[in-house]
Amino acid sequence: MSVGDHRVYAFIPARLGSTRMARKALAADTGKPMVQHVHEAAARATLIDEVIVATEAGEVVRAVEAFGGRAILTSPDHPNGASRIAEACDILEVSEDALVLNVQGDEPEIEPGTIDAAAQALADSDAPVATVASPMLPGDDPTDPNMVKVVLSRRGEALYFSRSLIPYDRDGLGACPPLKHIGLYAFRRPYLRVYADLAPTPLEESERLEQLRILENGGRIAVAIRPCRNAGIDTPEQYAAFVRRHRASAV
């Protein structure tokens, strides 16, 4: 566990007041609340020292503690998960040399290896942030605006993220196949505080992609490439499909 001299934390922001699917952090049709599935995946990652849920709801804190996890109660006023995690780091007095991962609380099928890839990418780079991208897999539709795409520099850092299909292969050469972005971030502890204080930016608001705030302010994002199929759950229909997959895998 850990990466070099860095202690590595996986924080799971779990907001009970989700707008598109109310109370999804505690949805438990599998026999476990969704937040527990995410917590268990993060705990299986080999580079993670500690997994902590950051939430605005005492009900989520109690649910996490019931399965033996650790949860921190934060303000209800955060605009995003990174801001919530930044407050949790302050509460816990997380050291300035720590690596802090934002593991989305609505991805119960995230693979532990994907979490490790983000942590390792940050440790191997001098960038302040790292994330993960995946080649397109069978069944993926790169034109789907709900699937975020990323293009990289030659040093393996993000140039741009978009809901549109990028890059545009004008001559059909296939030299730069599209990569889908996996919404998992690793931050150096000092930059997490910087990011939480940044105001929204024009490209971010146009694409509705918060990671563009980093690029628009001159920040760098290292990108690990790893085949990934996991996807977030935003709707009851997506959750029902996850429950079916979970039950089928348990047979």
C-alpha cells in the first residue's frame, strides 16, 4: 500500500440529495447500499491506505459505520465532490504530501485496478492531477454525448475533454482512436485546495465538464490508459440494470 513516500487516500463523496436519482447512495436492492459497493472496490485497490466516505447526511454516515467503514460529515453546501473532499481533508488534517483520490460514489462496479492506475499515474508524474482513460470497448458508442472523450499530448497529459467525438479523423486514417474518460481523479493534496477555490470557467460551463476548469486555469492532468467498462449510475433505470448484473454474477 501507499506510493513511494505518499500516503494515499480514497475519498468517496456521497451526497444523499442527488437530483436525478434521489437517495441513490443508500439504494440497496442488491442487499448492500450503493456506497458500500464503491467502498469495497476502493478497499481492494492495492495502493490505497485508507477509504473514507465524505457526505452531508448523517444517515449516510450511519450506514457506512454499520458496515465497518469510516465516514466524515461535511457541509451540505458544496458544489461538487472535490470541494466536499477538500473539506474532509481539512477536518482530518490530511498531510500536504498525501495523494487524494476522488472515487465517484455512484460507480459501484469500478475496478480496483482502475483506482490503482490513477494513483500510480499521479505518483509517476509531476502534474497536480491524474485521471484514467480507456480505449473504446465493444458496445461503446463514441458519439454518445453522455460518454466523455479525452485527447492526450505526447507526454500522456490531457489536452481537452469533450462530450463530442474527439479527435475528428478527417481522412479516416485511424491514427488517433478516441479514448473515453473514466471519471476518477487523483489530486496532490495542496492542489485539491487550489481546485476547490477555482471559479467555474466558460468551457466547463459549455461542456458541463468540471475537469475543464483545471485545464482552463493552466493546470495539467496526467492520464493513465487502461481498459475500463464501469460507468456511473444516474437514473433508476441504470441502477436496475446494475442490480440485474450483480444478481447474475452472484449465481
